Amino acid sequence: APEADLITNLPGLSFQPNFKQFSGYLSGVETRRLHYWFVESSSNPSRDPLVLWLNGGPGCSSLLGLLTENGPFQVKEDAETVIQNPFSWNQVANMIFLESPAGVGFSFDTAKNYTSSDDDAALNNYYALKDFFRKFPEYAGRDFYITGESYGGIYVPTLSNLVMKDPDMNLKGFAVGNGLSDDKMNDNSLVYFVYYHGLIGDKEWFGLLDACCPKNFSGICDFQGSEDLKCRQKLIGIQMLVWNSGLNVYNLYKECYGGVKDLTLHFDKTRGKFQSSNFGWPFMFLKNSPVSQRREKFLSMLPGSVD
Amino acid sequence: ASPPCTGDLQVIKYLNRPDVREALHISEQALEWTMCSSVLKYKRQYTTMMPQYQAALEKKLRILVYNGDVDMACNFLGDEWFVDSLKPENPQERSPWYYTAADGTKQNAGFFKAFDQITFVTIRGSGHMVPTDKPKPGLDMFVNFIQNKPF
């Protein structure tokens, strides 16, 4: 293991970890430098499997996963005290948290090129893993799993398809949590989900079926495939209900942290947000979705001209 | 660049402390830490992962697809349809799975559907971030997966 990357004194720690941890950089393609934080298993690091964890976005940091989800540490409200997570996944695995692509978290590009894509992200993650095994040769041949969440539904399988061809990495499998697997299925199922959870009533539901599905259809309705204008307008209503009505889109039964700020889209207030972020989390506006199209329309208008 | 309705401001403050950056060996070239990047320009290329899953199944990889069942960003039903659409071999009946709660009682953790190489699992009452919302069932599920134990 690289001595220079060993974390010897993590500020605010309220307990003494019984595992080693490392933080530093892994080389991606050319000028890309990806930050990793590696926590060894607290059980049997020399035998437990190696697991990579990737948060989604695209563009969100995996350190969120480490510090708020399945890592060994949690930061308290005071932003100073670090406590132990009793349900950390490093109780049974050596966990790598990788910030990617470059431009995410502490990862950067020495040439300041912050463009990326699905294939580019997968390739850079693959190169970073190669570099990890160079830095930590004791993990060569170890059972290896790639895991992730949300837009990790794209990151994880695309990376796995590269890694599984590499005989130097002993990839056993992958896991995806609440992942984006298929745009069409995700969007169509959401309409059913919304009805089944009582967010729309019978009148709206039968109106949707009437506008979007062929007469006497059976099976699953392809709402997103409909070209009907009335259907598209009703689907905008569903998207607005899910994302902009004050519901917590990430947990229907949880309060919205900070409260509901605004129930309408105010262009002058949201424009900056849209411009600063070409993604959502995990994908606030799906490509070609009604909301995405509306966003594009907003962005082409002059500030102040629309509320 | 924070996701809607989520907090975690303490993480932003903590990771941007100079002493924390030093302890983590963060380069001076790194930007200020944010939850989600505001400099990244990302181009999506894929609208389905069907070919990638099929290739992984052909390579005999083991796959777990899990969903907190009250998330709307990536809802469980869409991922269940996706797994079904792969037509994996040897489908088992959709069944409940259980965990032991802090008070020692056996509780329903959700439902699962197992196939030869792929398992679809729901975590009852969890949102998008399963390890945060349901840490104990989340850990049990992870252990089952990497240790290849049945649910």
C-alpha cells in the first residue's frame, strides 16, 4: 500500500478505527486525476472482497456515499465531529469510494477539461482501477465487485463490461441500487407508481390511459412513446407533480429537507440553477422528457419574460 | 449543485476544511468540494443497459439489482420490469425476505425475485439512498450478495 496515501489523522474522529484507510489520486486517461478514499475491511482485510462504490448524478461525489450512506464515518451537524456508522459495509469488505469523472468532488484534470460521457467515464474509471491495483498489489486477484447507486445504474454496468475482459481483475459481479437501467421503463413505470401511491386519482389516471394508450390495449401502456399532444401535456403534469409539487422525489414518505421552497417554476430564479448544472440528481430532467423540453424553451427566453 | 430535498451541508463544510483536505492529501489543483459538480459537462449516450447486462450474464457474473420501494427518481417497478425483460434463467417466485430489528424481532425487509445469476430485491419503506434510509436491511442485503447467501 502507498504510505503517502495513508490517512493517519482524520480531523474530528470520535473513535479509533480498527482498519486502515487511504486517500489520494488514481490516474485516469492522460490528464485525469481521480480522487479515491479507500477503507479497508474492519474484519479481515487480507481475505475480504474488494468493492468499488460509485454514486450517481452524473456528476455527484462518491464521498457522499462514504459519509452519509454505507461508509464507516458520519459527520455530525457541527461539521466537526466524525462518528462511527454501525452499519458500514466495510465490516465485510474493503471499500473503494471513487470520485469520477474529473471535475467531481476532489477529482480534477490538469488540462482543466471537464467534458465527459458514459463511455469516457467508464474508461477513466477502468484506468483508475488499473492504477489502484498498481498501488495496492496485495489486492491482485481478490474477489472484486462493482457497486453503485442512481446514475450508477449506467456507470456500473458500463465499467463492469470493461473490467470483466481484464484477466488481471477478478470481477465476480456487480450491484446497482435504485439505478437508472432503462429510460423508457423508468419513465413509464413512474406513471403507474404515481397512480398506485394515490398521487393522482381515477379521473386523472383514466384520462392518461385514454390520451396515451391505443384503444383496447392490453399489458403495459407506453406513455412515453405516445406522440399525442394531449398525452404529452398530461405527462408534463405528472413530471411536475413528482419533481415540483413539494414531494421528496427521493423518498415519497420523507419530509423535504429545508421545506418546500416554491411551488411554481420562477424562471429568473431557476435559470442560474439550470445553467450551472446540466444534470440532475440522478437526472432531474431526462433527455427528451416533457420537462426537459420545457427547460430548453425557458433557456431560450429572456430573463424576466416568464414566470 | 445539491439534489432537491436533501441536506448534508455538514459534509460540504467538513470536506472543505483545510485540515481535512490536508489529512486526505487533496491536491491544490482540486476545486472546492461540492456534492454534485457544477463544472462537469456530461453527455449521456445510453438509454438502456440491456446489452451490458446481457454481456455480463454471458460472462457468468452475479448481479444484484435492489430498490428502496418509495423512491420516485428510480422507482422499483421500472427496475423490476428491466430485470424481467432480461429473461434470466430459472426464475423463482417473488418472496418476502426478513431482517432482525434492533429490538430482536423478525421484520419484513422487502421482497425479492431470484434467478440463476441475477436477483432483484426491494427494501421496504426505503427511498433512493438505501444504506441511509434502511441501514440494517441494507447491510444484510449487501452481505447476502457478496457472500452469495440466499435471501
